[in-house]
Amino acid sequence: MRPIGRRAFLGMSGVGLAGAAAASLAPRASALPVPAQGAAPASSGAPPAERRVKKALKFGMVQVEGSLEERFRLAKSVGFDGIELDSPSDLDPDEVLAAMAKSGIEIPGMVDSVHWQKTLGDPDPAVRAAGRAALETALRDAQRYGATSVLLVPAVVNQRIPYDHAWARSQAEIRRVLPVAEETGVKIALENVWNKFLMSPLEAARYVDELESEHVGWHLDVGNVVEYGWPEQWVRILGPRVLKLDVKGFSRKKSDAEGKWKGFDAPIGEDDCDWPQVVSALDAIGYRGWASAEVSGGGEERLRDIAQRMDRVFQQA
């Protein structure tokens, strides 16, 4: 996170939209499994050697001069298997494909580059349309590069955009994009960020379930949870809805003393995330996928340190 029914929804406004959204938030007994009170996450007993978490990082973290191929090669040489790219972007697709082939790096996912500015929950239909078009572009770019998901911040809540309106509008827009997700075979992976929306794992699970599509899940940002919750609980409750992970450290002490954004100054593994519990929860849901670093980047030494820290928290030598 940078410091920083279907078409009928589109015509709704005012009381009608709020009423429809409120109805959509009514409890659904079948939507979520309810664990026994006090139950602890089940353990698969999987030893570290059986974990299949592949490391990636965001493209903007590779802060060195050079061609796309040279930057991809650097990421590969320090221990990363993949790089996530932004879309839409001005990168040349042919250059990206050539750099992938020559470096051996994978593109596991794309990041929607306009989801903060062109939010799918905006009251302006033109803004939503622009956001929807960008998401479709990102899905097609992902297909081109062999990526399996597009990271999306689904909506933002503020004084101008009420929570229930953001819920209804963003779901309606995602439904309109689902045919492209199905056509490309790329999933829409929603990210938990500090957007004052979907702030509990129960809500996060319900939001996805209401879309009733196997092409929507979660790109769970572990560090973003720590300020207001416990990541291992999100992993357990979201379960198979977890498609990808973002990894960063967060210190509650720094956040309380120096301001919330300072919490992200804590290095991975030296923070307030209970990584053994998170890894145990990932084992319990059988997670085998990608984990992408999302921290301040740098050159070779800095990127190697990040890769090694990720290895340690996931207990992989």
C-alpha cells in the first residue's frame, strides 16, 4: 500500500442505492463457516520443506539504472522468482516478454495502477467507467504475461462515499468486468488496504462470496492488517479465498509513538506480525502460491536483504 442483480445497481442513487446495499449486508447463514468458539486454527503439520511460497516484489522496488532485462536479472539474482507490474502502464509489452524470457523471471500478477484515483465506488459514473476500463486492461495485460491475478483496491470510503454505496457500486462494477476475467482466465484479487472499507475478515469473505465467482478472491496484505487486527485470523477466515500475499513489516509501537505510517518502518521479521502463527495458518489452509514484498526498495544489497528476510519468516533456506 502506497502512502499512499447486476446492471440495475448502476442506475441506483440516494435512498434506493443505500436500501439495496443495506439489504445486501443482511446475514447470510450459508456464506461463511463459523468456527467453534475458542477454536484454534487447525494445523496441517506441513514441514517447511513442503511449503511452496514463491517470492516476488513490486517492480518499483528495483531501483537501479538499466534496461528492463537488467532489472529483471537483478531481481532474479538476489532470490526473487517474480516481479509484479502495474497496469495500465507505458511499458512496452514486447520488451517485457523479452526480458522475462532472458532473465527467467515470472510475472505472477499485475497491480491495477488507477484503483485509488478511479475507484469503483465513486458516485460519478464516468469515474467508475474509467476504473472499470483500467481493470479490464490490467486483466488483458496479465493474460499476455502469463500472470494469474490483478490486484485491485475495490473501493474507498470517505465522507463523500458512504460505506453502503461503496459496497453496492463496486460490486456492480466488478460484476461487469467478470466476463473479461473469465475470458482471460485471470482472477481479480482484492487487497486489504487502509481505505476504511472491508475492515474485518468476515466482511472481506462475504464481499467475495456475494459476487459468486471463482474469478474473485483476495490478495491478502499481511502487514496492512497488523494495525487493527491479526493476520493469522484473516488467513484462517478467508481460507481458499486467499489468492496471493503481500508482505511487509509493521510495528504497533512505532505507529503509536511516531504516527501510523511510521509503523511500516519495521523490517520484515522485526515487526509485530506473529509470523509463525501466520505461516501455521497458511499451512492449515493449504496455501501454495506467491508472496510479494511491498516495502521500500533499493539496489542489489537492499533487495537481497528483503529476499532473505522473506525466506526467514517463511522458514525457507
